[in-house]
Amino acid sequence: MIILNIPRISYIIKFIILIFSINYIYMQENNMFQSKDYIYEIYRCGSFSAAARNLYITQPAISIAVKKEEQELGQPIFERSSSRLLLTDAGRAYIDAVEKLHRIEDDLKIYCNDLSNLKTGALRIGASSFFLSSIVLPVVAEYSRRYPGISLDVQEAPSLELQKRLANEALDILVDPADQQGGTFDSVILFEDHFLLAVPSAPNFFASMGINKDLLPAAFTADEIRRGVHLDPAAPSVSLSSFAKAPFLLLRPETIAYERAMKLCSQNGFAPNIRLQLDQLATAYRSCGAGLGVTLLSDTVVRMSDHDEPVVFYKLNSDDVSRDIAVMWKKKRYVSKAMEEFTKLAAEMFSG
């Protein structure tokens, strides 16, 4: 009869993995940056143990890789005396060099994919929830039909987070408002949209909020917004300050829409009474229709909404109510054919 000692077998397996990992590291050529992916993962995770788990190697093996690279450099990469894992000056220079190598490798892959005439390749596209559903997904559907060999990674997040990803080249393309991004990103403008104030159309809302009923004739219906009546220079407009007493429904602070709303209120001399902070413009629209408060919406939301809420809209007489919606990418980076074709297709479908 054979008796299995499970803890002993587990120990032996771990020991074999450790020896294999160490041997693998030492079998590599003794060149600087040979362990760059290990070290970059440690930097990214903030710990040796987390990096080892992600790379499926043992922690002693990854420690040996770091020491070997430090010997090659002649300088320590990580500050080991700190309770937190920090980079030394040499470590910061090393990580900067590794990130440059990663960009060179990525550009080479993209260039080689371009040689295949879009038969292979990858494209990472970002958009906030509203622009993802209204613009990106229709373009993605047609793009996938035309170029089935291109792998698409579609990322949804708040605008400010996506802009960080684009700047760090974790995204190739972002569909978003092009507000004040001229120094960081290049872009192709798809269309211009305009902020409106949405107000519940319930008869008692104006009286209950102390809003002047004389403003009622200046309101637009959803149908008039879709027909572009509000874009006529002669169309009536109102001051946002007329609604200063009303409860506001805004998006969360990490969104561009929140920044724009706060800026408009400040320009009109008041801080908004914020009743709710929401994740999506569509939710703010529905909440306004439920009578919970007023909200700032772009006319694109109204045009692309699949149903109308019991809401009226006001054109604002502020200067800062229009914005360009664009396809953006980081300046001075290699623009692949996959990126070019996505941008062209988006412009075909939404420009004009």
C-alpha cells in the first residue's frame, strides 16, 4: 500500500518550481533589461509578492532577478529600508527607460500590423458611458464588420480617468469632449453639442422652487431641440442664475460634465444646491423628468434619447455652453492604420 504524504509532496513541488525559476533566470543572457518585465511588474504592483503571483513565479526567484539586474546596473533599483516599496533615483531612471522600451515595442508591433493591411492588429478605444452607447458602439459594430481581424478592447470609465489612460498610452483612441486638450492630444472633431438646462415640466415646480413663471415662454420642447430650433441665434435664452434656488442634479466630480456645470454656476454667481450626484447623463435626464430637480444636459443627449421625459429645456445665455465631441489620440505617438480607419469611420457616421 502506498501512503501519500500530501504536505511533503506540496513542499517538493514548490521546491522544484523554485529551482526551475532560478535556473531559468540564470540561463538568460547577462544583458541589462533582461528582467525588465519582472521589475516593471514589481513597480506596478508595489510589492514583490504581488508581482510574483501575477507572473506565476516564486518570490525568491523574482528577488534574484532584481538583484541580478541591480548588479548589472551597479545601483539599487528599490529602496529596501522603507516600510513602503520606493524607487531609488536609479530605479526611477530604470523604469523610465523600460517604459520607453515598451513604447518602442508597441510601435513596432503596430507598424508590423499595418503591413498586414488591417488583417491583424489591436485597437483600444475609450469612452464614458453616454458616448460609448451613442457613438462608439455603432462605430465598433461597423468597424468589426469591415475589419474582423482587428481585436478591439473597448473601455468604459469617467472622462478624466480615460484622459489619463490616453496620456499614458493605455488607450489608443478616446471619444470625448475635446475641451482644452489641444496641448496633449490631437483630434478629429465629429460634431458640436450644446448644454441646455432641463427643468421638470410639472405645473407646480416653478412655484414650489420660487422660480419666475415669466421664464416659461422661453422653454423648448424635446422635439424642438431635435429639430435644432434652439440653435437659431434669435432663439430666446435665459440666465442660469434665474434657477439658482432650484435643486440641481449633477454627475459625479470625476466627470467633465460636473466640471462644466460647476463652472457655469460660478460664472453666474452662485453655488448650486446639489440634491443628487449621478453616474450618467441619461439618469440625470430621467431624474429631472421625475421632478427631483434641474440638470444640465447636452442637446446630444436629447437628440439620441429613445424617449422623452416630462421636461422642458432652456437655452443658456452663457458663452461656455458649447463643446466639440471628437476622436482623440496622444500627440506625437505613432498613429496606426487601425486608428486612422476608426477615426475616418466615426467621422463618416457622425460628422455633419
